[in-house]
Amino acid sequence: MSTNTEKIKELVSKREEARLGGGEKRIDAQHQKGKLTARERIQLLLDEDSFEEYDMFVTHRTFSFGLDKLKYYSDGVVTGRGTIDGRVVYIFSQDFTVFGGSLSETFASKICKILDQAMKVGAPVIGLNDSGGARIQEGVRSLAGYAEIFQRNIMASGVVPQISAIFGPCAGGAVYSPALTDFIMMTEETSYMFVTGPKVVQTVTGEVISTEDLGGANVHATKSGVSHFLAENEEEGILLIRKLMSYLPQNNLEDPPEIECNDPIDRLEDQLNEIIPDNPNKPYNVKEIIRAVVDYGEFMEVQRNYAKNIVIGFARFNGKPVGIIANQPMYLAGVLDIDASRKAARFVRFCDAFNIPLVTMVDVPGFLPGSSQEYGGIILHGAKLLFAYGEATVPKITITLRKSYGGAHDVMSCKQLRGDLNYAWPTAEIAVMGAKGAIEVLEGKKIATIEDQEEKEKYITEKEQEYLEEFANPYQAAKYGFIDDIIEPRNTRFRIIRALETLASKKEFNPAKKHNNIPL
Ligand code: HXC
């Protein structure tokens, strides 16, 4: 055998060893937990044969605790690049079979290398997390490694899309790298995220709580809003990430990818003419309207189970991606509260950072009143959404479906927040407040003087009716040009597509500054 052949054999054998990570026993243990290995996840996520691995032969540089005799190629994280639907992405996948996927100094530098290259190339970064946190034997070097990653996540924010999948433990400060990225996907039962685990919680506060109840996928999908997507298992999660990628551009200087569309642009949806109930207090499902107007009825909802009073997500019009924000009358009458404001504000900012036009559907009775909202800082949180819309320079189309009252009217992408095209359905009610509240304020003193109950109720009904006739319509706003046109509901798809096509060449710039000071 020639020396060359021997050297190639050596390479092949080293690669095989590296691909085994922490060894077959640990791979079996991983499978028994219903989890895939780091490399299996990459294979599923990327286009076939597109993965090119970096730093396969990296090992750690620690001597204490007998680690000098315990080294594994790749050191617990598989990194590299590949493609999704032919487009380049950078990827890291933590390998739980090697020291529990814990992060060492070299592990961190491997992740930093791909983040640095993704920034130079202008390509998205996808992180698959499954880790016991800081590698205990490495002490502060591990903490420094985390901070090196955090710094790069921060610099990459708004430049290239960053997506995190949580496929196992993600605890302590390790949660902050995913938190700095744009989207987090978690899998049911096998993933969890928390800053302090159940044992520390019990020691410090006395609270007894399970891992699942403290930071499981369902908790973060419904209560905290930390995660954006919930998957039943890893395969479903990986498909979700591939789908999400199809809506996103490679970087902030590119437009999102356009696909061919055979769904007629002038498709009339007659049922939309009847979808708003006659009774203004009766709910309807705004997702039916979204699905009726977007291409093929496909809507990729984000944070589906969190703050359900506002709906956000991606869809396409004539093949081009948009971000949709819609009040949902089915939950809390579509009111804006703290959670809904935060949820929508972050989404609006993401879309604006990555050149994704915004389509806003409004049916909002106002902000949720009450001390819990005020003490929780609804003023600041509501202002986040206001700020996000006001600073956004992507094309902004607003359709007022029904209610648009008070401060919430202004917040929901109104004309003066640089809404490019503001349409209303004939069922729109755009006013300072609803009839009941308005008559209480305007006529309260007079009403108090009416002693006869029947007469009092008659007077109130008359006044409310007068108010409704005057204000509960879109014509007042249209009269002042705050609404550009009142459109027939069934024609909404066509009007949105034509508006987006016109606005494709829109150019709008904010003043130069170091950065803004959004009310955090
Ligand atoms: C080194 C670790 C490790 C760690 C796990 N392992 N965590 N090695 N550093 N942080 C090793 C284990 O020794 C074991 O090695 C293998 O990984 C698998 O771990 P098991 O405990 O057998 O697995 P499991 O029962 O599934 O439990 C998983 C776990 C648990 C819940 C993650 O391992 C655990 O609690 N680990 C410690 C978590 C932690 O406290 N990390 C530090 C957090 S502080 P063998 O050889 O037996 O296979 C932190 C700060 C970050 O991360 C700050 C950033 C700013």
C-alpha cells in the first residue's frame, strides 16, 4: 500500500471516529430518549449531500479532572455550512453524546467561526441546541466562550436571520444565545429552557416545580412567549425550520425569496362580504380572513399559542413573502394588552429589519384597561408596538376590518405612522372610543338627572345610536384622507397585491443615529 493510500485510509478512519461523537453507547442512549444525534439532525435539516463540516478534528485543551485522557473529535459541537432549498446556511449542532453537549472554550470558538463567516458571506445561522451548559471542568473559560458567542449574536442581529432549535436541555446563561436570535423552536417533552433549574428554585424560594412546568416547550409556547414554534417531535421541528427559511432573505440587504404563484391575484372571496357579524360585539376568526386572501391559504403562524388576541405570521401574496399582524376578535375581543403588544412589536421589527412588507388587519376595541396592565407597564409595552410601526420603512398596508378605537387605532399602523396604503372595509368603525363609553363621558351628568329608569334607558339608547351613526363607520376617517380607500371585502386580495406591487420600489429612510431608544 502506498503512503498516500495509507494517509487517505487514516483520514477516513479519523472521520469515522469523529462521526461517532461520544460513542455508540451514548448514541443509543440519545435515541432511547426519543432524540436524534447532532449529525442526524443536520442531515435532516439540510439539502442532501450539501453539508460541509468545519473543525471536525478540533479537541479541547483541558488537562484537569483527567480530561487530558478524554478527548473526542469535534469536542461536542458539529459545525459547518450547507444549503436549504439551494440557499446557503451556516449551522451548529450541539452533540449531547460528548460531555453532555457542554460548552468548552474550543466548542465556543467553533461556533464563533461559523457566525463570523456567516456575517461575511451574508447567510443565515441555525443553531441546534442540546447541551448541559458550561463545561464544568473548564470554569471561566467556558463562561468567556458563551460571551464570545453572545457578542456575535448581537452583532449579527438584524444583519442575517438567526434561528434556534432547542432539542434538549438549555439552561443557565446558555439560554441567552437563543434568546438573542430571531426565532426559537422547541420540541414537546424533550426540550427545556430556564435560567435556574428546579433544584435551585426549590433551594432559593421553596417552590417545588418540575422541569417541564418550569421551562418545558408548552410553558414557553403559552405562558412566557419565549418560543415561537412548538413541534411535536424533532422531525416536525426541522420541517418547520425549513419552511420558516422559505420566507426569509439571506440578509438585510436582500429581498425575501419570491416563488412562482398560480393562485389568481384577482380571486374574489364572496364570503368575506358577509364575514363581519351584524352585532359588533360578536366575534369571528380573523385567521379565516387571512387564509382567504393569501396565496393558497398558506399562513405560517408565529407564537400561535401565546397572546392569542393578536395573530402574527408569514404568508405570501403573488409569491412574495409578507408579515401579517391581525387583531383576533375571538380572544379578549382582540384587545391590545402587554403580551400582545410585545409579541407584535418584535415581529414588526424583525420584518422591517429583513425587508419583509407588513400587512396589518385591524379590529381592535382598544387597550385592555385595569391595574394589572398599568402596573405591568402597558404604557411602555404598548409604546413598543407604536415605536415598531413608526420606525418601520418597509411597505406597510393596513386594512381596517371593523373596530379601530382610541390609542389602539393609532398604534395599529395608522396613516400618520407612515402607513403607505390604509384601506377600510365598509364595516369599519374608526373613532376615539366606543358608543357606550363616549355617551357616559359626554352625557353622564345629564343622564344622572333623569329619574325615570325607562326614560333614562331610552335617552341613552338614542344618544348611542346618534353616536354610532356619526362615528361608527369609515367615512369620517376617509373624509380626512386617513383612510385611502374603502374597499369591498371580497376584493381584498387583489387590492393588497396591487398595493404591494406598487410599493415594491418604495424607499424611505430614518435619520442617521447610533441607535434608537425603543421603550424596553
Ligand atoms: C461537563 C457534563 C455537563 C457539564 C453533563 N455533562 N453536563 N460535563 N459539564 N455541564 C456530562 C455528564 O457528566 C455525563 O457524562 C454526560 O454529560 C451526560 O449527562 P447525564 O447527567 O448522564 O445526562 P442526563 O441524565 O440526561 O442529564 C442531563 C443534564 C445533567 C440535566 C443536562 O447532565 C445536568 O444537570 N448537567 C449539569 C447542568 C449544569 O448545571 N450546567 C452548568 C449550568 S451553568 P458521562 O461521561 O457520564 O456520559 C451554565 C452557565 C452558563 O451553564 C453561563 C453562560 C453565561
